[in-house]
Amino acid sequence: MLNRTEAITTLPSSLLSALQTRLGERLTLALAHRQQHGRDESPFDVAPPAAVVFAESSEDIAFVLAQAHAHHVPVIPFGAGTSLEGHLLAVQGGISLDVSRMKQILAVNAQDLTVTVQAGVTRHQLNAELRHAGLFFPIDPGADATLGGMAATRASGTNAVRYGTMRENVLGLKVVTAQGESIQTGSRARKSSAGYDLTRLFVGSEGTLGVITELTLRVYPLPEAVSAAVCFFPSIDAAVQTAMQIIQLGVPIARCELLDAHAIRAVNAHDKLGLREAPMLLMEFHGSAASVAEQAQTVQALAREWGAQDFDWATTPEARSRLWAARHHAYLSALQTRPGCRCVTTDICVPISRLAESINESVREVEAAGLLFFIVGHVGDGNFHMGYLIDPAQPAERETAERLSHQMVARALRLGGTCTGEHGIGLHKQGFLIEEAGEGAVAMMRSLKRALDPHNIMNPGKIFSL
Amino acid sequence: MLNRTEAITTLPSSLLSALQTRLGERLTLALAHRQQHGRDESPFDVAPPAAVVFAESSEDIAFVLAQAHAHHVPVIPFGAGTSLEGHLLAVQGGISLDVSRMKQILAVNAQDLTVTVQAGVTRHQLNAELRHAGLFFPIDPGADATLGGMAATRASGTNAVRYGTMRENVLGLKVVTAQGESIQTGSRARKSSAGYDLTRLFVGSEGTLGVITELTLRVYPLPEAVSAAVCFFPSIDAAVQTAMQIIQLGVPIARCELLDAHAIRAVNAHDKLGLREAPMLLMEFHGSAASVAEQAQTVQALAREWGAQDFDWATTPEARSRLWAARHHAYLSALQTRPGCRCVTTDICVPISRLAESINESVREVEAAGLLFFIVGHVGDGNFHMGYLIDPAQPAERETAERLSHQMVARALRLGGTCTGEHGIGLHKQGFLIEEAGEGAVAMMRSLKRALDPHNIMNPGKIFSL
């Protein structure tokens, strides 16, 4: 059963009746639901599951997994459906296990700066709830993803340069194993040396080891002062050099985002912003009023040395929201610049000293190939995304995008980086993972998978083949 | 072979001759070496290995492991010997694999704020080297441990409140597996979503899954300004409440340490410090000059509300070193207050809102039991150590200490905490681990262990029994 060669497109009748008896209307075989659950935001074609379950509790999930384990049927955990790497496609059929109804915020421990939530809570929902307590959860991948999905993908985004990624901000998990048993990892303590780090094993496991049903997260006091700024550079290189020096100086910048001229052109069209169409850094500073002012001053002086112009400060929440909305719309805005196109998104992350080289070479290659593209980057972390806007009806364009993407990854690996900073491996980067980690390390990952999921029911076909 | 019932006190002759042929004088059977390698700083009796190997390269280590794997003989990685939980005792015999000669700093990438070192480099050695580049590595468990050992124990210490633990600061590892194969985990990128987090699986694995031979670490710019302060409180509770509010306000304090009156009495005697013998917070602030001044002002105002007295500021490196030396001598100083005693050290970590309750109840219990004790705590993280000073010739004292320790752990678990913040499980806390994580999670850990080390050669008998 490890090497399932045919997708399970129809559930065995004994499994189906057991699920129907327990779950009732929470199980559906309707094509519309199955198609909606057989896709994500990746450019891959739909691969629908045989059934969709809308779980409403950890007990539902444990029941489904115990049954699926007994029948050797795949289960794909599903949150908000915002994966960019095909994680949610039911490539071996089976059951899509939708946790989006599990939206309870179970505890807010303001004094301890921790919260415990069900896996279907989204980051916007959590932050709306936390605001009243003077707290926030910083991880911001752009999409309003579920926290379960963000943990499973080891997501990060715009605040990671200061606050870390899901890796650093998940304190503990409740997980249902492939056998349908519920376990707890971690605790509410900020640190622990108690045995193997099961929490970090599940963070980034892409649903292949079990189902995350609850998360205990670190949260942070809302900063006393927040200030955002944009400025524009004569070249991408100048913007990236500025970001590099900000990090090297130890400025505790909270966000440090790059948009290239193409991305700005797209968001200008979409959000009517009127920004200068030149490489831009969009930055945010958190702290006391004095500290924010000092950080801003340091950064402004640095940026001017690299030729930055048109500094614009946004200190009101409304002005900041407008800028960040534009940033978060970059992907959708870019899609609209070429009607009918799909976007192939790259996600390399390199040591920051090699970031300018990585971006510049990638731009040179894509311009030579003649594809439309845009760049957004979490440049404080050395992470950037190039989006290739391809016509799905033109196979040659996808092939070109794949070739460029492979060149970019190969270069990132030569420079000491990774093929994915935050989107995960999913379906698409399995070859890259082997190039990056080596056969020995991937063999070790496979050993761990076999130990925890011997029938290969958990999101099979993702991260690696068995 | 999984359940080895007798310690391997003599190596099989074929293994011995293979090792001797390759390693020459790097292999020793001398009793003095074996005894020195069969102990650590825990209060347990010596359990010497059958042989000691002084590895000088990853290739040495791969050779030893391949041989040991073929012969099903245990291997215990050994760094500086500073474990407090019996990690280094050869309880099932075999080979102590000493990596302390592997002291090369392989790369300092100042622009990227990363370094790559061999596992035998100690934190003092690294910081001496980094100082010239204007950088430092913050993790400070007190002892001058090797970085390989610190990773294996998921160590932290005085700077963790600001900079995190080894979990957050190891970017990648070179590991030799139990089969003697070398793999690389992670990269020099600051973040990655590329497959399972093998790095975090090895960080905290206590030598039970393989041998860490190289580490890539995050390092930080030396702060522009550093200021340390002490102040004294009318009660432990007042000191802990102050620490709690500092964290809740989001003050980016770099160190926040508690010493109780017993610990201060001991360091006064040892270091001639003349400190007031009352609960003390020892704090450090890092940042720009203005930011440090602002943090100090905020904290001073808070502390005064809780009755703090005798604020004393140390802004010169010498004055700071004197204070931190006293903090780091607390353990040895306390041992000297009762000649011939041993110290049983606890290590619980709780959500910070429960820290005062944890400490106060623990003090009440130990005072009722009549044992000598002292407290030091990384209170910004909710982590503290109570040291019970026991006479090893009095079994009743050890039993009392064990009983108190168990009560303290049980309470920490009820309060959402962990039985070990930074010392690890080792030999002594295996029952606590099951209480904390549950049978299901420990069963999962055992599955991972069996998958990666089927002959149970890597530091057998630690963390859990198989």
C-alpha cells in the first residue's frame, strides 16, 4: 500500500457507511465540493478527492483517521485552500478532511502571551479577537490562511524578519496521528528540553504525518508605536543592499518588503495608488515611540546612501493598511495584468549577502526568456518570490517558467540557500528537495514518514515519493 | 538488541582491532580516560564506557559509527562533559565518542550573520573569535559547553528571553547517522519550508539519533550599547512579578535573572561581592544607547512599584563581567557552602503567570523538608532551577530531594509547563517525560528512534527506555 499506483476515487463501501453513520451531512460526495477541495492556489489542474469531510472536532478527525487507516485510504487535511504548491490536490484520491469549521479560540492567556486555537481559526479571526486584549499574532503569509495550514506549511511572510516564522511561534500542538490517536506536543512553556521536538516535526510536515487539530501559539503585545515607510530606489540592487545593511546593523525592523517595478505597476492599476514605478522597499517599525523614531532615522540615512527617493511615512493605521493591502494584493493584481494567465511562483531564500546576486541573475534570465514576471520579496530574510505570468494554453511558456525556476533554485542552492523559504515542497519541488537536502537526508525523512504512517494515508504523494 | 540487558564493558575483539587500526592513539582503553568519560556534572555515579575515541574529523565519527552499528555496540557522543542529567554515562557500556578535538571554526559569514563550526567548538572559543568581527553568539548555559553538546541538549540560559534557545539559533547541522552516513540538514538561509525539520529533530535529541559533527548558527551584531543592572526585592514574589510585567510590556530585555538570598549568600562568599542578601534581579539591556536607556528607565519604574531597592548599574564591560561571573558561579559557590555535598538540580519552566506560584510553593516545601537549597532562574522565560544541596552519604536526603523535585514537576505540569526548560531528560527525568508528554507522544518518540537507530546504539538508555 506504500506505493499506491491508482488513486482511490471511490471509497470502499464499508468505509463510506461507517463515515456516513457517524458524520451524517458532514460527509459529502457532491462533485462541487470535491472539485473545490481538489485544488488550491497553485497552477496545477484539479485532482478531486473521493469525498469531503467537514470535521467539527478532534474526535471527528480521530474517527476519520482510524477508519481511513484501517482501509488504507488517503486523507488530505484542508484548511483555507491557500497553498501555492499543490498540497491540497488529492493525487491519490481518498478523503479531503476540511477543518475550516473548527474555528474556536480556546484560550487567550494574555499574561503569558499565549493562545490556544482550533486548527481552522484563520489569522485574521485570531487578530480580530486579540486586538481587544492588546495583543497580536505576527505571522502574515498574505492570504487569510488557517493557523493549522500555516503550521503545516511552516509559513512566514512579512513579519518574520522580526518575529520569526511558524517554526518559532508554535509552542505546542494537538495532533491526531495516522492511526487516529490524539497526542499533545509541547506545552505553554516558552521553552523546553523534554524529549524530541515533535512540535517542530509536525510544523512543516505538510499534512503527511498526521492532522493538526489545535495549536498553542506565542502572541505579542501590540507595539506602543508603529510606523511604516516606503521609498524608491534606482535599482533592485540598491534596495537589496539597503535591506542587507539594515539587518547587519541589527536594526529591529518588523517588516522589510521589496516590490519591483512590475509589481508596483500591477498594484497601482489594482489599488489606484500612484506609486513611483521603481524598486520599492516597504518597511515597518515597531516599538516605543522613541525607538521607532530612531529606527526610522537610521534606515532613512542608510537608504539615502543607496539613492532612495520619495520617502513617504504612514503613521496612521489607515495609511498603513492601504500600503499593506497593496502589498498583499500584488499577486492578484499581477494576475490581472494578463487576463487568463496563471502564475508560477518561486520561493527561494538565500543568505542575505547573496540576495542581490540571486535577484539580479534571475531578472536577467527571465528578461532574456521574454516571460512576463513580477517580484515581491521578504528581503530582510533573504526570501523573494518571482511570479511568472504564463498562458496556460501555451505549454512552451510553462516549460520556460519551469526551466527558469530550476535555474533559480540551482543558483540558490549553490549560494547556501533553500528552494522554498515558506511555501513548502508540495507536489512541485520534490526534485528540488533532493537537490537541496541530498538523498541521505530525504531517505531519513522517508524513514520518519514510514515510522509514523506505515500505510501512507496522510497526504500521500507530497514532499517526496515513497 | 533493542533491549540490551547487559552493559558492553569490553569491545568485541574484531571491533577493537578495526578501531585501533584506523584510529591508533585516538582510541584509548585507559581507566582514567574511561572514568572521566563515564560521568558529567550530574550527581550520578560514574558509568565508564569500554573505550574512549577522540575523534578529529567527521570521517573518524562516520567510521566509528559504521563499525559500532555493525557490532551493535553503543556510542555516547561526548563534548565538554557539562551535562547535568547523566547524558554522558555509559549505562549500557560501549564507546564514548569525544568530539572536543574538533575545534575548527569553519566559516564566519559576517554579512549573513551566520557561522559554521565543528561540534567541539565551545561557546567561549566562538565568542572570542567573533568579537573581532563585531558579532556574538548569545546562547549562554553558564558552562563553557561545546556547541554540539548545547544543540544536543537544546540548551539556552541567560540570553534566551531575547535571542531564543539553541532551537531558534541552529540553522543547519552536519550529522553522522547511526549507520555511519553523513547528512546535512538545513542551510544558511534564515528560514526554509523544505521538508521535515531534521535540524530541530536533532536539536534536543541528546545524542540518541546520531552525532552532530558541524553546526551552522545564527550570530548577532554586538549591540551598540549594553547595560546591566541589579536590584533587590522584599520577596521572591515581588521580583517575579516585576519580571512578568517586563515581558508583558514587550520590553526587549536581553537577560532577566533571579537569584534568591541563598544563592547570593553563596556568591558573596565565593566572589566577595557584598551584595544585599535578598531576592535579586540581574538584568541586561542591549540596543542603541537611547533604546537601552529607555528600557532601563521603564524597568526601573516597574521594579520600584514592587519595592525594589539598591539599583546598581554596570555599564563598563568589567563591571558587567563581575556580575555575570557571580551569576555563573552560583552553582559552584553553592556547592562550597556545604563541603562534600552534591547538588540535585531541578529545571522546570512554566507560563510566566504561574512562575511566582511555582517558586513560592517549591520554597515552602523545601523549607518544610529542611533541606539546604538555593534558587537561580531565567525568570523572563518562566524557567528556574532549585538546587538541593544533599549529603551523598545520607540516602534519606537524596530521597527527600527526589520527592520534592517530583512535587515541583507535577505542579509545573498542572500549570501548563515542562519538567525541563533546558537541561534535558537524560537518565533522571524519564518518568517525568511520560507524565508531561503522555504515553502516546513518547511512543511516537520511540518510533522515531527505532526508525533512525534500529540497533539502539546511539546513547541508549537516555530520554526513554525502548
